[in-house]
Amino acid sequence: MPTLTTEDLDIAYTDGGPRDGQPVLLIHGWPDDASTWDAVRPALHDAGLRTIVPTLRGFGATRFRGDAPRTGNSAILAMDAIALMDGLGIERFMVAGHDWGSNTAEALAVGWPDRVERIAMLATPPRLGGMPTPPFEQAQRQWYHWFMATGRGAQAVRDDRRGFAHLHWVNWAPRGWFDEETFARVAVSFANPDWVDVTLHSYRARWGEAEPDPRSAWLEQKVKATKSLSLPTLYFQGERDGVNPPSAAESVPAKFTGPFAVVSLSGVGHFPQREAPNRVAPHLVRLFTGDPTTLSADTERTMTMNKVKPWIAGLAVVGAVAATAFGAAQARTAASPLSLVATFDHQVTGVAVTEDGRRFVNFPRWTDDAPVSVAEVMKDGTTRPYPDAEWNSWRNARASELSVADHFVCVQSIVPDGHGHLWVLDPGAPGNEKILEGAPKLVRIDLATNRVSKVIPVPGDVALQGTYLNDIRFSPDGKTGYITDSGTRGAIIVVDLESGESHRTLDGHVSTQVDKTVKVLLDGKPLVRPDGRQPAFSADGIALSNDGKTLYYQALTGKTLYSIDTAKLRKDVSETDRASAVKTVAQTHVADGLWMARSGTLYLTSPTDYSITRLVGNRVEPVVSDKRLRWPDTFSEGPDGRLYVTASHIQDTNWFVPSAPPSIRTELFVFSPKTK
């Protein structure tokens, strides 16, 4: 079983079904494990659905990392689920949850309504609006909640966790519903060293006998404040459920204002997906592959999932939901166009894709001493140092031992020139601070031999102290490079790639400088360092027209896109003539990376709203918006026309979050741009 590492956990999970299928997250309950869905998943796969089945924290092979608190409230379980889906590159998905998983599904729908499309809740009612003290009869069924709130009860669970769990399997469903071999296999999951602590916290926290995990308090409060949900939902009720009988679910329909139905299963107890998988699976398929947008006031006649009469009992719901089964392909159309290519344990900025489809990334030394500066991304998502380990062996910690002239120091950008080379742009300024003498350079690597074939130093009168060489583009003939200086005094640096000579242009010109009127906002709040400083980056994004005649550029801390005729950037042109040749192209937004596609469309990253836009005339329009794009940084175009983009998570670094670790997890994504 694979695992995915998050900040707190190594999450064990299974991932099955067609890879391009609409994703369905299946969440198990207590006392159970992920195998609870084994008999249901084949039907979902046959319907074209992809299933992701995690093992919850405290269960089975999922393990805590370090000293993270052993908490188990529903909101923190939902946050674990989001971390897993983020790690798998899945933006939008549907959820089926049993028991603990039912309330986790509910919390996901409340906390991430833009990502969760439909939910199925099995055997445990929602907690929307808060949890009142249950009637005495129901409290009696939930005796174990109160038992675990006491010291002696907690010790009894520690002393015999298996016996405690077995009692509930016996009491919560009709006698004889399971065999002891099945329980024994599941009980292995309860041997997890943190199972008891997570269990105790889960039940104590729901009644206020323990505080929820502090990181999830916002979501717990949001669930309590939310009175109803409107997304398509099925609620599964076993008529012989020994802990949550039908009487405990009488108020459930009132908590859903959208398409909703109750599936009431005769002869079934608290574990419907185990007890009656052949009866549960068809309902899930129809929920997850149907089209609830077709619902209308005519739903009584068609017996679809009903907004007017919010529940349908027994097997009649088979006909009710069947009317909406239009197939999984239609459901997939709402998925994000963004696909995850790879994740990294260090901050990534640049990406380069060559004409034959090879992919490369780079890691600047901004907040950590990254062990690799330039890497090739292999087909399985792993990386290897490029062109070799020696060029990548320089470290901050060994700065006095290794030459900066023939090692990568702080690589910011990597770009292929279309002539068989990958160029590496090294500002030579670790931490985006002081330039190390002799470190700024351009390094050319021959892609056929994977060897460095040329090094062009950028001298001190061009890479001034305070300069930060940011990104580069190459003329179609491969003879000239254009570099943005995003440092203290912005400029466009022009490099003759044959002679190695370089010169500064538009040095200090308003078009290459920070726009002091621009405030960088994220989620409506200023992005600031602890000392109050906002990001202040001069000329940053750069793109070249396909004929090489027009250069486009923009300051990151700015909202104006400029252009200039590249003929005006020659060394023999006066700065006065150059300045008069600068044109305002469009008013845009805070942008980091620019890319001129082979189609002639100019794309821009929009970090402040997790988006990518494109230039249309003198305005920009959205192309992709996805919360996973935490600071979309740099583009590159693949041979198939797809665009690759890095998410460098600048807002998550310890520049802006002092408690953040030096190394942060980042991603590489790819998408197919829509044609105009």
C-alpha cells in the first residue's frame, strides 16, 4: 500500500480505477479500516470512477510524523483528507464516508465547498449546527462515548482495545453479520500505537471534554455555524442499526436543501458497505455519475433525487436515483484542468520542457540549503541532479570550500534555447540577498551529451550588488539572451551568447521598477513579512514574441505589462531612444511568470488569486483557477502544446510565516490551455 507524506502523517492509501475517472474519496469509520470499501470499489471502477481510500490517522499503516498531537476530531480528519488529495494533485472530488467518515465528508463539504461536488453519508448523522445532548434513549446507545470520557474507561480501552471494538461489531448490527476471521483482519489496524489516543480524543472532543486540534478549530466552528448544505447528498440508514437507528436520523433531511435522498436498508445494521455492498454500490454509482442539474419541479413524476420531498425510503430509491444516471463522463467535465506532475520537498521556481519532452526544474537557495539546484524530472516523478552531482554540490554550509564559478549557487531559472541546449541562470545570491563575487552566470548544457558546454559570467558592472537575475528568453537564432533584473534597481540585461558580453538596458526606467502603489494581497490580506515589508520585486516576468522582435516584461510588484522592440535593446542605442520605444501593453495584475506560447498567446501567472491568465488585446482573461496554485511561478511549453507551471509557495515560506520550516513542499503542474 503506498503512502503519502504530509506535514503530520505518512498516510497509507489505495488508488484504484481508471486514472482519468472522476475521483471519489472513500473514508472509513470506527472501529473499522479501509478494507470496509473493498466490496464496493469494483462497481465504482466499472462505472468509470477513480477511488482514493485512505487509512485514517491512528489506524493501520498510517503513522504520525514526529510529535504531532494525536488528535481525532472530524475537522482534523477532513484536513488530513485535503492534504492527501492535494498531494495526489486532485482538486475536485466526491466523497462517501461511513461513521467517522460520514462526519469527515460533511466537514469537507463545509470547509471546501469549491472542491467537494457530492457526498454520501453512511450510518452517522451530520453535525451541522452543533451537537445537542441526545435524548436519554440515544445517550444509552452511545454509552461508550461517556465511558471513554472517564479515566477508568480510557484505561479499559487501553487494556483491551480489541475486545472493546469487537463488542461494537456485535451490538451495532444483526447477529451473525460478520465472521471472526474478517474481524481479526480488521483488528490488526487497531494495533496502531496511536489508535487509542486518537479514539479517545475523537469522542471526548465532540462533547467538549477535550479541545479539538487547534489547527482545525476554524473548521469545527464553521460546521457548527452551518445549518444546511446544498450539494447533492445521499444518506444511508440501516433499519437495524444498533447505535444510530432511524429515530436518530429523523432531523437529517432538514439539513439538506439541494438534491437529497435517504436510502433506507431493511435488515442492515451500522455497517451497510460491509453488510450489503451489492445494495449500497448501485446507489453510490448513481449518485456519483448522475447529473443533479437536471432536477426540476417535475421531480415527483420522474422520481429523481427530490428537493421537494427530501427523502425516499427503502428500495424505491433505486428507481429514484436511476433516472439521473447519465454516465461518469459528463461528471468529469467539472474537474480542474490542472494535473499534478511531481511534488518536491524544497522550493521550486523554474521549469523547462525540451522539444523531445524532457522536463527539468530548479531549486533556488532562498530559505533552505537545497541539496540540488537543477534536476531532471523522470517519468515516475522522481528527480536526478542535472547535469551531474558535481555541478549541484555547492552548499551554503560549504561556501568557502567550493568555487562559485563552476558550481550552481542559487539557480533561479532554466530555459531551453530551441537549439539543443538547456541554459541555467544563476544569480549567485543565496537568500535573494548579497551576490557572491563571481557567482552570477549563465551555464549552457548540451542536452545530447548532458555536459556543460559553456559558462558565461555576468560581470560586476552588469550584475550590480543588489541585482537579482530572474528569468531569461532567447532570440530565435539562439544568439541573444534577454534577462530581467528583479533586484533593487530593475533592468533588462542583454547577453551576446557568442561573445559572452552583456550590458544593462532600461536601468532604472519606470517600466522595470517596483510600482509603489501596488499592494500584494492574498485572500484579501496584505502579504507581509514580520517586519511589515511587502514583496518588492522589479522586472520579473519576461516573454519574447515568436519572431523575436518584441520583448514583453513586467515587474512582479506591479500591474502593468510593457513591451519594447528588441532592436532598441542593442548596445549602440541610447537610453533616451530606448525609453521612448517602451510601450504599455495592458493593465494586468500582480504577475510572476510570463510565457509566449507557440500559438502566439501570452500567458501570465496570477499568484494573488491562484490563477493563470492570458492576454487578449489590451486586457487579460482567466484560463485556470485552482487553489493548488500556491504562487504559480514559471511556465514552460511541452511538445504537445501543454503548459507546465510551478507552484513555488512563496507565501508559505518563513519569509512570511516565521513558524514555517526552512524547506517547504512545492509542486509542478501541467494543463492544456483552451484555444480562443
